[in-house]
Amino acid sequence: MEPSNIDIKFLGGAGTVTGSKFLVKALGHQIMIDCGMFQGLKELRLLNWEPLPIDIDQVDLVLLTHGHLDHSSYLPKLVQQGFKGRVLGTSPTLALTEIVISDSAKIMEEEAQQANREGYSKHPIAKPLYTSKDVQQTLPLMRVVNEGEWIDLFEGISVRFQYNGHIIGSCFIELELQSIRLVFSGDLGRKSDFLLNPYKKPLKADYLFMETTYGDRLHPQGAPYEEFKREVLGHFSKGGKVILLPSFAIERTQLMMYLLWKLKEEGALPNIDLVMDSPMATKVLEVFKTHNSYHHISEPDLYSFIDAFEIVEDYAQTWEVIDSASKKIVVAGSGMLTGGRMLTYLQAFSAKKSTTIMLTGYQAEGTRGRDLLEGINSIKIRGKYYEVRAQIKNLSQFSGHGDQSELFDWLSELESPPQKCFLIHGEPSSSKAFKELLESKKQWSSIAIPSLNEEIQLN
Ligand SMILES: [Zn+2]
């Protein structure tokens, strides 16, 4: 087969970091890599409502790199529009996808109901993008694949999912079309991580589709655990009473729990209650329990770190935690304070100087997390303003994405340069910086930064 018989359509994750969807057409088949929703700015979110410019009923398969919302949660919408193929991913990826799509259907249904009740939608009747019923029709299409094994998909087409260190179960995907190998990086993780094994590296890629979220940046160097310890202990030694750790439910919450448990094991947190209040993160803990081979925490340690926490089950218990006079550290969602149980803690504690809010990940523009980082002195929650006198800290040392040097390192075992490299999943400035790096340090000459909905034939 000639490369010119392979056609790629960039349906998302091109020119932006969200909405990852890439359609490969070859040998009479159509295979989609990832199926994510657009997030963030309104103009991006509106794209989720537009019909995909493809024949959805012609798509045979969806291959998922990992279970994050921006890579998996468009699936029920695809099914609603007539997709009847199969969805392949590792076991943790499919478990996380089920959690994520069930949760987003529930949230969108509730939002539509509320808009209809209160009459604030511009539409006569507000509808969710998809419903729990669409989710129920999606789940039976899922098929588990083993990490690290080649699988024959169709005549002349095979695939291998290989571990890439970003979140539990996440992989890069090697798609072999006769003898032509396409490699999709997915979101790349870190060289070393407290919970996860380091990424594997591709040895061969004729065509490479590479994420560039941090293509223009290096993460801060240093000892993340020691810095975390200094911040946490510093808070209490100065008379602090409450630390709030807004965290993403997948991976970040588990990481924060693990680090706090380590501190407790060292005897550094006497008489301080550890609380985790996130129904979604509680479900993700189950995925960690049932997938030992996808992380490197021993079983006794995993159970021990979960046991170190009061895991809040319902909203009444949230109020009991707030009302108790004890010193405490609360880990809860959402990571950028756009919603979730953490908002209730903010209402109760944001005006108290004895509180520290430690932000644990990227804070997008327009979120409460970003506003706090920028020093805002009051914060609007559920229609009311709350004074902010709490200390605000940014734990920027924790990122689930590899930085520029890690992205570059991931390419170090390729036996020869790809025919062509496509830089995806990055803001334009970030993709451009990484392109320049590959051109100058690796002398790669054929690098493209595709735009949204661009369709190309390989050559
Ligand atoms: Zn991700």
C-alpha cells in the first residue's frame, strides 16, 4: 500500500488541547483515535453541538488512548449519531471512561433541567448534549485490550497500545497499516511519577502524531515531595487550621492522598484530619484497587493510604467535616474550582486567614482557581460573593503532562526520523516552539501543525 491511500482527518485536538478526535481512513476501513469533547471557551464548547463532518455510520472502531474527558467523553454523542462499531481501550481506560461519561451525562441532564425550570436557556427547551440513555447504549460497545500486545483488527491492519505514563491505563497507540506504522502519542506523562510507571517509548514511527501541551515549557526542577511537605507543615506551624486542596478526580486526587499519607506515616501530621470529599475520585480509587499492574503502589500501601482518609459519602457528611473544630486537610473537586464539593468548603473557609488554598494543577482562564491565583479578594459561588482572606498557594510542581524535555526524550529511541510528524494537542505557540526544537535538534524536516477539520492524504 502507498501512503497516499491513507487519509487523516483532524476532528479535534488540532490547534487546541481539547476535543481530541482523529479519523484514519485506509484499506476500506475507518478508525477513530480518541473521541473527546471540546472544553473551555464557549466557542470551543459549541463545537460539541455541531454534527461531525464525517459519515459516522462508516466508522468501524474507536481506539482510546486514555479516559480523560477531552479524549473519551464525546463517545455517547457519537453513538447518538449512529456509531455502531466497537470501542477499544485498556481495562483502566474503559473503566475511567464509564465513570467520566456517566458523570457528564448526569451533569448535563441536571443543567438542562435547571435551565428549563428557571427559564434562563436561550432555547425554548434546553437539552443535554447526550443523556444517561446514550451512555447505556455506549457501554456494551467497549472491548478491553491488553497493553503491550499486537492485535489484528482487520485484514492488513493491526494495533498495539503501549503505556505512556499520563494517567492510570493511558497509552500511546501504534496503528500498523500493512507495513506503514502510524503512532499517536496520546497525552504523554512523566519520566518519573509517584503513582505511575514511566512511559514506554516508540521504536518506529513512519507517521507520528505527537501531543505538544507543554511543547514550549519546562516544569520547575526540584524535589516535589520536599516542597509539598514544606508548604503543608509551614501552614500548620504558623497557626493554620485548614488546608483545601482542590484536585482533579482522576489521578491528582489519588496523588495528593498518597503524598499526605506519606507525611502522616513520617509522623509529620499529628492530630490533623485527612478528608477526601469527591464521589468521582472515590470511584477512581476503585480503578486503582482493581488494576495493580497499571501503577506501582503496593497493595498494602494503597489500602493504607485510602484508610488514612475520612472518605466523605454524602453532603450531610460534608457539613459535619466543615463544622468540626479539628485541624484538617481536605482534598476535593473540582481542580479549577469550576464546580464540585470544594465550593462548599470555599464558602465556609475562604474568609478565614487560618485557611490555605493549595491549587494543584493548571488553572484555565475564567475559572475561580485562576482568579484566586491572580489575587482576587472576593469570589462568587452560587450567586453570592465570599470574601477571600485565605492564603493562596500554587503547587506547580505536579503535572500529569511531560514537559518539553520529556516530550523530546520520548522520541529518543526512534530508529529513524518519521516520514512526517504532526504536532497536535497544543496551543499554537506551544506546537510551534516544539516544531522549532525538532527542526534544530533532530533535523526533522517534515513537520506539520494541522488545523481543525483539516483532511490530508499521507505522502
Ligand atoms: Zn489527558
